[in-house]
Amino acid sequence: AQVGKKTLLIDCDLRRPWVHRCFNVSNQLGLSDLLFDGKKIEEVISKINNKLDVLPAGRMTYNPSELLSSQKMKSFLIEMENEYDYVILDTPPL
């Protein structure tokens, strides 16, 4: 984002999210709400500046691995590839 590329940072750590803290944005709605509840992307993304958007993890879920490996997630990532120069996934530690 600092070099002028449109960037989306997605917090995929649905059990211990932290990206929202780094950017001081709400974690009320996020990736889990997009995938599980069908929220629209405009409802869950936080615009940091004109080149950086952040998608917080959202509410905790009992099936994070199922959500992250779902067809909805795959479709969402394909859609975001067309919208952003870079899509960065912050994943849980291994």
C-alpha cells in the first residue's frame, strides 16, 4: 500500500484475531460474518486509506477451518483478486 498498490489485509485467525488492534478498527463484523452470515463486503471492510483496506476476523466461530476452506472463501478470494493488487492473508500460527 505504501508503494501505491491497492492492498487488502485479511485477518484469517478466527480464534485469536489481532489485525483489528494494529489498525484500531472494530472487530464486530469481519470475515466470519461475510462467510457465515452472508454480510456484504462493504459492511465488513475497514478503509484505512485510499490504498489499504482491512478485513478483520469478525466474531468467533466454532468451525474456523471449515469456513476458511469453504467454497464461499474461495469465491471471495477470486473476487478480491480482481479488486486489489495485493491480497494478504494473516493466518493462524501453525
